[in-house]
Amino acid sequence: MMGLSDFFKAAKKHVFKPWLKIISMRMIVFYQKHLSRHTCMYYPTCSEYTLRCINNYGFIIGFFLGCWRILRCNPFTKGGYDPAPENYFKVRWVY
């Protein structure tokens, strides 16, 4: 009989496929190479911050962390060094 933890492992494998993470990361890289003007007040830039968050935490949490960073990046902020939060035991680059 399948336990609850086995059910969630199977659901995670089939529901949260990595294609969403890969496609979103490729779109950000395309933006960085072809559309960005590199005028962000923070280091790393907002797009690089979002890319790192999606890589480290998955699409949903990474997307919301990136949106929060973009909302903080405005002309009234000082800017500066603001690294993406990292989970040091799970960092794997997808693309």
C-alpha cells in the first residue's frame, strides 16, 4: 500500500515538471542577452536575481521572490548589493 509520502513524491514528479523552470530560465536569459539595458540599481541585476531564485527554489517561489525584488527596484531606492537567497545544499544549475 502506498503511503502519504510516496503519494506526494509521485505527485511532485508528475505535476511539477521541470519544463516550466527551464522555459522560464531560458526566457530570462533571452531577455538578458537581447532586450536588457543593464540599468538596474542593485547588484546582481533583477533578472539575474530572479534567475538565481528560480534555479534555487523552483518556479513558483522563485517567481514571487523575483517579483518582490522588481517591486523594490525603483528610482527612490538606494540600490546596492542584494544577493539572492541560496539553499546551499540543493544548488544545481539547470540550463
